[in-house]
Amino acid sequence: MLLSVASAENVAATDPRAVAFLGRGRRSMTRLAQGLSALFLGLHLGGGWYFSNQIRSGALEPVPPPDPNYRFKVLAVDDGTITLSTDTTGADSLGLHGVVWPDGHGVVDQIVDSDDSSVVRKFEAVSGVLSPGALVDLDVFVYSGDPLTSLGLAFDTVSFPGPLGPLSAWHVPGAGSSWVIFVHGKSGPLNEALRTVRALHDAGMHVLVASYRNDIGMPVDPSGYYQQGLTEWEDLAASVVYAQKRGAADVAIIGSSMGGAIVTSFLRESPLALDVAAVVLDAPMLDFGAAIAHQANSISVGGLGVPQSLLIAATKLTSWRFGVDWDRLDYTRQAERYATPMLIFHGTEDDSVPIGPSRRLAKLRPDLVELVETQGAGHVSSWNIGPEAYESRVVEFLSASFDQ
């Protein structure tokens, strides 16, 4: 019969060998617990350090706009269609996209047919010749070049003082006195704005496609990093001043992705926010911490997602190493400070910037915020799924705001 705990303790009290045995057991358990604690700490310190480096390289370090990644194989080119292999994820991305190859570019539109290995899409070549077997890339921004080469719209490259030095922008003149300033996303090219420039121009609005610190050729932030809006808003303020000095009677701002963080930071921090009639945000980075968590959840470690404790370690190390203030980078906090009407577009399938913070801000400020959820759209691709509807909504919203 097995001894009860009480019997074992009685034996230990009278038998020195039992005392030694129990003592060795306790010491082994202590060493095991210490070893497991050291392993847990080591894994989280090492893993947290690794992921903080990923946050730095993926979200904080200034990098030039990426070169095309020719990864989609062309299986066939017929009259008005192109067949792409679906071996690479993204060939069936919804909506209008640019398609580029080393010596040409064109446009792909809706899917007309598909099977397990390929997708057939409407296709129009703009320049160059595309043949089966070629590798191409898809461009969510559709247009390359500048307003003249892409849209046939005259423009000037202008320069004006910024807090760290001269800033430059494209200025597409309009017939009226209302100005719209476009703020691109992190490492985004200026041609990101071209999808909406023609509609704004046709509505009589001036368009200023602004640069900001850490863009190529622009001043560098003193930290050496993107600040996700915390300092970049000062450059946006300089753009507003420039528009006002050029005769802008009304000013509105459009911000895309991290540009949305810059715009909301400007609305929260700048006295000039009172001079802005309205803002339009597209897939805005309203909560940097939520975006990091969203992307971490898509990472598989040994078949499992990133543990919450490891994510916490990574964010704390990121704060310590790179000075990231996660609370200040949640632009849904202190929502009561906003006073400018906002129209927000956000795709339900955005795998870069989660839609949750956009929903949160709309819920907190239903008096100011109108949220348009684009079903099936990925990051900054609401326009691509329905260009005409998107442009009409933007022009109508801005025109109504200018008239108030």
C-alpha cells in the first residue's frame, strides 16, 4: 500500500535516509524551476529583440519606395485579357491594378475566369509588349510617373520652408480657390496620389501632393526614424501654410496609411487644424500598436502564432531601444480633441493596417466620422475596387465641407 503524505512525513522525521531523499527532491525541483525560468526569460529576451528589430526595419527605418518585384508569371495574353499563374499569392487581388514589366506597363481589371492554377483578367497595355512566359508585378497605385505623363495634367514641382529644411511637392492647379493636400504612406511614392488627382482637378480643386521628412531628398528626422505622425505633422503644417500663402480659401487633407497617422496627429497637435475644412483617410494607421499586433498574429512560429507574452516583450524592447510611445501612437485616444469632419475608407481584408481602430474612431465620434468599409479590399485598395464610386464620394464630401 502507498504511504499517505502524513505517513511519509512521519517516516522522514525518523529516517535520515528519507530526509536526504526528500531534500534532494526539493533541490532538483528548485533547479528545474530556475532552469525553466531562465529558459523562458532567454526565449522572450531573444525573441523580443528579434521582433523589435523587425519593427524597426519594417516600420521605423526610412527606405526608398520598393522596386517592382516581378513575381507573377504570364501564361497567356489574348485580345483584351491576360492569364496569370496563381502560384504566387495576389494574382487575383480584387479591383483595378497596374501591371508592370521591365520594358512596359499596363492595367489589369476585373477577373473574368479562373481555375485552380490561373486567373484571367481584363488587360490593357499602355506601353511595351507583353508575351507569355514574362514575369510581371501588380501595382495597387496603378499610375506611374507624374501628373503630366500619367494623367496629362500640367503641374509644377514647388518648394517651401519646413521645420527641418526645404520641402517639395507637386502642385496641380485648379480652377477654384479650394486646395486639397495629399499625404502619402510610409516610403510611398508621390504617384500614390494620382488615383484621385484627376477627379479633384475636374472638380476645380488645386491638389498639393506633399513630401515630408525622411522622403528621398527631404530632411531627415533627428531620430533617424519615421515617427508615425508624431513629428511628421509639422511638415504637413508647413504644407498648409504654403497653400494659404498661395491663396487657398479652403483647405482639405487626404492621408493614406501612415499618411493618415500624420493627418490625425496634425489635427490633434496643430493650431492650423482649425483652418482645415475636412479630411479623407484611406486605411489610416490610427493605432500603431494594433497594427503591429495584427501583423504579428499572421506570423507562424512552429505552427503557432506569436505568443502574447512575446509580443509584449517585443513592444517593450521597441520602446526602450527606439523611443516608441505606443500610447501617443493610438490616435483614437483623446478622440474628443478632434473637430474636423472625417471620411474614412478602409478595406475589410486589410492585412497591413487593421480596420478595428477606424471602427473605434467612428464609434467614438459619430458626429464627425463617416466610415466606408470596402468589402474584400486590401490595404489602400478601396479605390481600386470601385474607382468611380470612391471618387464621387470624396468629391461630394469635400465639396459639401468647402461650402459650409
